[in-house]
Amino acid sequence: MDILHTETEVLTVKRTVLKTASDDVIHVLEYMNEDGKVIDSIMRTKHGYEIDDLELTDQIWEFLDAHYAQEDDGPEHDSAGFTHADRVVDGQYMTTNNFPAENAENTNLENV
């Protein structure tokens, strides 16, 4: 047996303890990378059993989202680095042209 790779990553663990309307205690663990992005999460009962009830987990995430302010990452960019506002001008969606400038006059969007 050989070790091919070893890597140590520093994670932040956010622990939240909730009490449901039926007096059940839920432990929510969120594992975040150094950028603050959640990369994994686990919900467990007070006895340590993992919760697999999708309706309950959806309710818990909705509750947590409503109570914790969401960070604004700014506008979403497409693969070319443009935002929706960059692309929409006077209600029309603009596209970018990757053809050389000398061929611009011959460019027809029907042929792209």
C-alpha cells in the first residue's frame, strides 16, 4: 500500500441547535471552506441519528435562511464574465462576437 497524496484543509464548522414545534431538538452542522462557502452539512437528532426526512430538512433550511442574513456575492456572471445587466440593453439581449474584427461585417447571426 502506498500513499499517493495527503492534503490538510482547514474548515469552519457552524453548529446550530434548533427546537421544532413538536419539541424535537435538531443539531445542524455546516462545514465551510476558507472562502465561507458551505461544502457539506449534516442534520442530526439529539440522539445523533441523521435526519433523512426531506420535508423536515427543507423546513429547517427555509427557517435558517430566513433567520440568518445571506451574504451578497454580487451579480452572477456568465462564462464570459458578463452579468445579466451587461447583456440586456434596451430590453434586448446582447451577444458577444468572438470573430476577428476584419470579419465583423460578414458576420450574420443566422450562421453562428
